[in-house]
Amino acid sequence: MSNEIIIEGPNVAHGAESATDHHGHEHHEQHFIWKYIFSQDHKTISKQFLITGIIWAIIGSLFSVFFRLQLGFPDSTFPIMEKFLGEWAKGGKLSPEFYYALVTMHGTILVFFVLTAGLSGTFANLLIPFQVGARDMASPFMNMLSYWFFFLASIFMFTSLFVETGPASGGWTTYPPLSALKEASMGSGIGMDLWLISMSLFVVSSLLGGLNYIVTILNMRTKGMTMTRLPLTIWALFFTAVLGVLSFPVLFSGLVLLIFDRNFGTSFYLSEIFIGGKALPHIGGSAILYQHLFWFLGHPEVYIIMLPGMGMASEVLSTNARKPIFGYFAMIISLVGITLLAFVVWAHHMFVTGMSPFLGSIFVLLTLLIAVPSAVKVFNWLTTIWRANIRFTPAMLFALGFVSLFISGGLTGIFLGNSALDIHLHDTYFVVAHFHIVMGVSAFFGMFAGIYHWFPKMFGRFMNNTVGYIHFFITFIGAYLIFWPMHYEGIAGMPRRYYDYSAWESFKHFQGINAFISIMAMIVFFTQLLFVMNFIVSIFRGRKMTTLNPWGSTTLEWTTPIHPEHGNWPGEIPEVYRWPYDYKDDGNGNDFIPQTTPLRPGEESH
């Protein structure tokens, strides 16, 4: 097939009318606005989520560079900071108030706007209709709304960066009373209100998307696509959506009560507060209530971020190892276990709040129990690549990096899951190291694996491999060099979120390590800009796809045209006959059998 040919066809679903009939015939030229901006095509919406997420990732990572400069070189001035931050970094020195605002916005942006919306929004939209065999999402209009609510949330969050008193500065968890009292700090003013509005809109976006993903997977599978023939990517995205739909409303309720406390005189989280010796009229509330509501979302949020990476890593590892995934059903059961246990471990974030030791022991048990399904996944990944014929593509390297980081970051979670140890380690750099490795960097590695692997499906071109290899090795080595030393600082008791450690006799001897971490953070940040350049240039100038299935994959997305129209398949949607990991000799010189290949005489279904 010529790589210039675009195959078109009728928008008729297999066995049912198209879910997008109101679009009419897609081969008629659409106006730019309806094709690329207010699009209801899942492929375009996935690109919108990805590009918005990349922009936010650059902003959020740049904030970390600024506050790492302060932590690494507390006695130095950097005039470039004044150019970017203006009044907040007069004379090139970051102000203490804005330091905490940068930490708050860095965490908020990367956890929610990049690793939740950017990751799930991109790959759930791209892969669910493709891999289950659907023309589009169950509700393309609701899908479009999910992106625009996310975009609206982005506008409010971005606006908060420019208000006079600065953006929210109560930490990314925004604990009251700091976040509930406007007079508590500069960052508790209008910036906090904008943060709360933005996060409320973000929750609406997540719920619209999550419900759509669940319904599409359950109701819109093509003929023969039973649940036990779904790729692990789809299983992971399904449970991610379930986690979001059940836990995000709890965060929404917590945010609404916080808005009430701030603006309408209620006392859900406030009690017996004194400012300047004067008692405020707040009685009966509890700041601990907010922690329960936040962390009931907060721990499922860890897996909302991790599960898509797990699914994509499974797919990329199996494809590039040229082997069937080991323990397909065990992988699904482990996903079920992670999803269930994710809802009953939230209080391990609250061991130091005065919790009953007996109740603490229950949460210790449940927290350590969640390591079991995670260990099953790790064992199956390692067994999949054992004695395999591995192709070291950039996607494969990032998938292997994901497994490495998930193991090393997960092991430190065993320390923090123990309530006795956590009393010493809580709110130290040990916590920063743990969750950045296991939830931050490893999730990014899963995301990068997905981008490199499915980039040809999104844009009909390949990313540059050489730049991809440079991107992987610097990021992988840099991630360990940034976060591994933080474990030692944390064990020594060094608290996080402090602006300057040089006055502390106990911690100033870590100044050399802090400077080293800051330098590595800047190197890794500029390496991500290299990835962004590769991404943008490859969209327009990358090597073109000349075959439908460049990786030799078995799943349905590689049966669509190189540039699929809205509706994905011309004519009927293919029927599925086998599981998604049939990597074996097909009798014709290929080492894989697509899901659309009928079973041979005497061959049994997996």
C-alpha cells in the first residue's frame, strides 16, 4: 500500500448503526474548527489531551527547576528567574511565599493535569475504540465535553499564576486551615479560589470521560471481542475509569465544602482558630475530615496514574519481546485486586494524625497487602521478557524503565506502609523520593512508552529513534540520580517543603547533595525539551508509515488505514477470533497472528 493513500469508506458499524451517525459522511471536507477544535472524533480528542498535557508538563517541570535552584543554591541569585517570575523573584532570588506556591502548583499540575488527564485522556481516547473494535466512544459529544471541561480547568489554573497575590500555596493537598482562611497567607487568597474552581471543573471532566470509557468497553466491543480477549491496556484503562468514577466525587465534595468554608461562613474544617490573638467565629469543624476526603481520592489517584502505564507497558513488552504476555488471567486478577484494595488504604497517609494504633494496624495490613497484586504484575513482566527475542525500540526501553522504577519505588513503599516507621519518615524527603519514583517518574515512563509506540497510529509517522535513545538514557539515569539520594536525606529526618536548610545544623551538611540533585533536575528537564522537539518535528517531518502494522502487533488498531477517517474502519469492523497476544509462528514466516485471523483446524482458543 502506498503511504500516501488514505482509505475512505462508509461509516457503518459492524452489526449496528454507527455511534456517530450525526456526523454524516466523513469524507466530506469538514471546517477546521469542527475537525480539530470542537471535534467529536476520539483520535483528535486524544491528540488534544496529549498536546495540552505536554504544555502543562513543561510548565510544571519548569516550576520544579526554579525551586530546585533555591534548594540547591540558597545563597546564590539567578537573574533569569526574575525574567520569568518578576516580583516573586526580585534580584534573582525566589521569595519564600512564592517558593511554596511553586511547590503547590508543580504537584497539582503534574499529578492531575499531566499524569491523570494527559495520560488517561490521551490513551483511553486513542486506544479504547481502536482496540475493542468500535467506531468511536459511546457518546462522542460527552467525550468532547470531557476535553473542554479539562481545558476550562486549565484556563482557571493558568490564570491563577498571574493574580497579584500569587497562585495557591497550601501544598498540592491544600490542607485546611491554611487553605480555608483567606487571611492565612498570600497564597490563600484569590489564587486558592481559582485553584478550587479549576479542580472542580477537572473532576467534572474526569467523570465525563470515565463514564464514557466504561460504557464503551462494556457495550461497544466488536463481534468476537469477549472480555477475555481484550488487551491488557483496555483492562487497565477500564479499572482506571472505575477508580476515577468512584473516588473523584469524594474529592469534589471535599472541594465544595472548602469553598463554603472560605466564602460562606461555614465551619466544616475549622474550629477554634485564632489570628493575632483574636478568635475567629469558627466552631465544630475538623481539619482531619478534609484529609479523609482528600486521601480517599488520593490513594486511588496513585493507581489512576499507574494503571494506564501498567497496561501500556504490558502491551509494549509483549510486542517487542515477541512473546505472549505471561499469565494473562493473573494480570487481570491483579488489576481487580489493586482496584479493590486501592479504596481501603487511604489512611496510611494519616498515621500521624492521632489515629488509633489498632486502626493504624488495619491500614498497615491492607497497605502491605496491595503489594501482592503489584508483585504478580512485576513477576509476569519479568517472565515475559525472560529469554525473549527483544527489540530495543525507544518504546521498549521506556517500558523496561517503567518496570525498573516501579520495583525500586514500590519497595520503599513497604517502609512507609509501616505505621511505626512512618512516624519518623512522614513529611521527610523519603516520602518525596518514594512517590516521585513510583508514581511520578515511572508513570511518565509508561506514558513515554505509549507515545513512542502509538505515535505512528496517531500521526502516520515515526519519531526519531536516535533522539528517543538519548531521551531514555539521560532520563532513566537522571531520575535515579535525582531521587535516590533523597532517601538518605529523609532517613536523616530532613523535612520536605522547607525553603532553606542552610541555617539547620542537622541538615546543612546535605547542601552538596542538594546542589547535585538540582543540577541533575535541570539536565533531565532540558532532555524533556529534546523529546518535545522530537515530538513536534516528527508530526510534520518524521519518517512516514508505509505498512499498516509496523511493530508486528496482534491488536485491532493496526488493522485500520494509515490515516483512518472518523469511523476508523472502511466497511465492516473486523471480527475477532483469538486473544491479543498470539506471538507464535503463523506458518507463513511471521511470528505473530492478529486477532482477526480465524482459528486454524485443530487450534484451540486461548
